[in-house]
Amino acid sequence: MFSIIGIVVVIGSILGGFLLEKGNIKVLIQPTEVLIIGGAAIGTLLIANPLHILKGMVAGLLAILKGSPYTKKLYLETLLLLNDLFTMGRKEGAAKLEKEIEDPAQGQVFSKYPAFLKSHFATDYICDTIRMSLAGGVTPFDLEQLMEMDAEVHHHSEAKPVAALTTVADALPGLGIVAAVLGVVITMGALGGPPEEIGKKVAAALVGTFLGILLCYGFIGPLASNISKINEEADEYHKVLRAGMGYYLKGIAPILAIESSRRMIPPHLRPSSKELEESIKAAKAGGAPANG
């Protein structure tokens, strides 16, 4: 939502200032310059990146429109899910826990938290770790190392589309210069003609440079930065999961494992201890968890 507002502010400020200086808005409408810069930018993306990175880039841009999923409500529901899982493992044994992770979507615990199930990585992150612990012969330290490595690989993979988009943003000013040079070439071929015609061609050439710089610093660069921040939030979320799982796998009481996860949540999204306690009581009573 804020990204859309930001885009509107950028466009409004630039066009508003241009019009206040008595600029002619029609001069900025140069479809050929857009074709040269936009087409070249898309071409560089296709040259430099495989299909899965391009898909990740599109998914990242769509995620900006939806807004970050890592809200206080999601964190609270995640703590409740972990509490349910840890309590189930402690009270009902490994057999019940193993049945739960075999089909999470149909499980007694996971099915209560559809927002968590939407993240396939987070679901697999928890289930695969529990599965390894139930298999035996693996120390809690090794499982923690495994979780850390898994999250690091995932985070690195998610960063590749951001890097690709940033590269395109960095290339846009140069592509704008390419469009401007082509405009100058056309202008040189028109020398000797009417002055107003030459002026239009020079203006079109300069618009190419303007568009390249604007797209880089006003739109594509900030969008790449936004996607990067969402990826960082995802990494923080996985650290919360890892903290709770690490304590549970060491045989620590579920309440302390959950508290370790809560303390890992960023302060502006962290539910208070009282909110968590009330939500756990409400969940046991069959009510809806408090949203905080």
C-alpha cells in the first residue's frame, strides 16, 4: 500500500513541478524512448537470468502489492502453533507428532493455522526438522546447524531476484543515455530543417536520459529495496522458528521454548507475554487467539 502511495507521490511531484514551471506535458510523452529503454531493460533481464529468477522477481513485485505477510498476528499464531506442537510431543508422544507432520494440511495442529500453512518453506522447515529428530541418532546441536543451513540457502535463493532487479535499475541510466544518443543521431540528420523540428528531436533525446534516471532512482531501485526488506523479514521469521525448535529439541519445557521464540521477534511486532498467555488460554478454551 505504501509503495503505491510512494509511486503516486514521485509521479505527482515530478509532473507537478514540471507544470508549475510552465512545462509542456506533451513533450514528455515519447513512446519511442519508452520502447528503447523498456525493451532494452527487458532484454538484459532475459539475457542475464534463468526462468526461475524471473518468476521470483515477478512474485516479489506482487508481494509488494499485497504487503508484508510478517505481521504481529502471524507471529502470534506461529507461537500458538509451536506451543500446540511442543505440547503434543511432550504429552502424546512421538507417534502422535509423527502423524501430525506427515500431512500438515490435514493435521490436528497445522490445520488450525492456515496463515502459517501458506508458507510452504516454513511448514517444511518445521516438519522436516521434527521428522529428523524422531528418526533418532541426530543431536539437537546438529539439527540446529541443519536448520540454520536450510534457512541460509533459502535466504540466498530469495536474494537472487532482488540482485537481478537491482542490476536492471543500475543499467537504466545507461540505457537512457543510449536512447538519448540515438535521438542526437536523428537530430544531426535533421540539421538544416525547421528550427522547431530540431527542437522537438532534441527534447525527445533528453527525455530518454530523463526516463532512464527516473526509472532507476524513482521506481525500480526502490522496488528492489522493498523486496529485499521483505526477504529480511522472512529471514527474521525463520530465526524465530529456529529458536523455539532448538530449545524444544534439547528437551526444554514447551513454555520456555515458546518464550525463546517470542524474544526473537522484532520489538515492533512482538506480542507481550500477557498477550501470548491470554491467547494460549483462549486457544485451549476453543476461542479465537487475541490479535494484539
